Amino acid sequence: MVIGYCFKDGAVAFIRQLVWRAVGLWLVEPTAHRGERLSPFYVYFLKSKKDGSFYIGQTNNIENRLLRHNKGLIKTTKSRVPFKIIYFEEYNTRREAMLREKHLKSILGVKEKKKIIDRLSMGL
């Protein structure tokens, strides 16, 4: 099962997330494919403190990735630093995290992404 984390006033609220699949709603179960290891990977939402825009990415080390974003080492976000992490979801494999990131950035995932951002905006 996918677990999402939402930051509010320093506290972490655990939110169980269902992932949309083309045939309906399915719970994501741990599935390692050949050559993959089961270790935590994350899909994260960043919010720019400069202009309020959002960025979605995936990584296996959130702290290091945030540092790289804030140092301006990531080409797509360097003009919008600094950032703060406002939300992340944990996955068992990089493949699952990449599929989730791709979905959230797709036309089908825009509504879901907007719901997450709206829910966070109400609490932040």
C-alpha cells in the first residue's frame, strides 16, 4: 500500500493513497522486477518560496535531492530556488515511483495532482 506524507506545522500526517490505474483504483503492492531491489523510493512535491510554483520529482534520497534543488544544481528548477518539500509518497521500487511521477505529470493525473495541492494548501 502506498503511504503519502503531508507536512503541516512540523508534524507529519500519514495519508494512505490509492493510485489510479486505467482500469480503476488498485492498491499498489510491493513488486520487484528482475534486477530491482525493494528499497524506499519517493515521489515528492516541492513548492518554490520565490514564486509559489510546484515541482514534482522522484528520488531515493529526499534530503539530498532537496539540497541539490536548493543549491541550483537541477537545471529545471534553478531559477526558482529556494524550495521546501510539502508532500511525498513512498514506494518500494524506482519503477513504481517513476510510474507515479509520470502519471501525476500526465493529462490524466492533473486532476489528482491538483486535489493533493489543494488539500495541502488548505492546511498550510
